[in-house]
Amino acid sequence: MNQPYLTNCAECERKISSSAYQCPHCQTTSPFGITCHICKNKLRKSRAIEVLDSQGEPLYSAHEGCLNWVKEEVLGNQKIFYQCPVCQTNITISHSTSTPTCPKCGHYFMTNEYYAGRCKLCRNTVLKGFEIKYDYEIYHKLCANKAYPNWEIEEKQRQQKRQEKERNKRQLEEAKAEEARKISLEELGQGIFNFSIALLLGVTILLIGSGISGLVVAAMFGFSSLGKIIGLIVAILVFLTYLLPKK
Ligand SMILES: [Zn+2]
Ligand SMILES: [Zn+2]
Ligand SMILES: [Zn+2]
Ligand SMILES: [Zn+2]
């Protein structure tokens, strides 16, 4: 529902429609300007400076002042001190050193010895020890300040969140282990209880069985000592009959 309205051309400042692709007066194809990569403000395309990568492909456009800011403020005083691994000469490398070699023995430093990466904002080299990691990207400290003024606070909050998550996870695992211990103890208790009941039942059945069979045998054979022995044998048999299916 965006109705076109009249606005000013970024280049010639004459009136154009907000839906125009090209200014009818000055013919620019960016009548609303472009965004400066560094400061994120509007930028006239005719005033934009295009930054190219080493292959000559365009990286971004920015105000001249913004690029100067990067050069002077961000990169200006970056230096890193190394000792040559071959001859132990102390060497200073600045951000502009593209092929660092030892002035004494000519040893060539591998780039990853001092190279942390490319700044997400200005795309220039970030030296090791000068890099700011924010949201998995590398920045110069000043570039991070410019792109994300609250990066330090946000990064701290992120770290706290990570630690909290870890703490919660640990607590959950401990609670689970505790629960498992409790359950195994309960199972052991239940087992002892079941066994006691079974034993009690067995003894009861034995007593009743031997009593009844003793009476039956006594009624059949009289209370002779032979009858008592047979009664005992029958009682044992009855006991075994009750006990065996339980095992
Ligand atoms: Zn125009
Ligand atoms: Zn700018
Ligand atoms: Zn050397
Ligand atoms: Zn930067």
C-alpha cells in the first residue's frame, strides 16, 4: 500500500517520484543514493568510493571520509612485534605489511602468524591480538564500535547466556542421576518386600499343609510313629508342590 510520493533526487536534488528507477533530470540510476558500508548513511553514488578486493571485484562503496577514518583511526597505529624464528631479530609488522620478511635473514613469515582475518566492516586486515570477535565475525575494535556500538555489552550478555545454559544443563543431568538412584533404591526395597511376602506365604502354606496332611494321615493310620513319619513326608511333598512353581 505504498503510494508513490514526490521526493528529491539524491544527485541533482530535483523532484522525482519515490517509485522512480532513474532520475528523469540527471539520468542517475541511483536516484535515492546508496548506503555507505562503513557509516550506514546515505551516499551519493557519484561521490561514492568503491573499494575493490585483490582480484579487482567490488567489495563495497563508502564515503571518502569514512575510508579515511578507517585508514587513520583503525589501521593507523596497528603494529605487532615478532621475533624472527630463524635469526631471532625483532621485527615490527604493521597492517600495511603485505609480505612480511625478516630484514636480516630474509625469512618469510607465513601470513597466519600475524593475520587474524579480514574486518567484516572495512574488509582490511585485522592483526592477531587486535581482533574483536562479534557474532562469529572479526572486526577492528573501532569498526565494531562503529557497526555495533553495544557489542561489548551484547557479547557479555551472550557469554552469560551460554554459561547459564551450561549450568541448567548440568543441574538437569544431576537431577536425572539422582532420580535414577532413587528409582533403583525403590526397586531394591520392592524386591525385598516381595521376597518377604513369598517366604511368609510359603511358611504359612507349609504349616497349614503339614497340619492338614498330618491330621489326614493320623485319621487313616492312627497316631503311630509310622503314621507320623508318613505324615512328615507328605507334608514335605505338599510344601515342595507349593514352593516349586514360585521359583
Ligand atoms: Zn537527478
Ligand atoms: Zn560513510
Ligand atoms: Zn631472520
Ligand atoms: Zn575494520
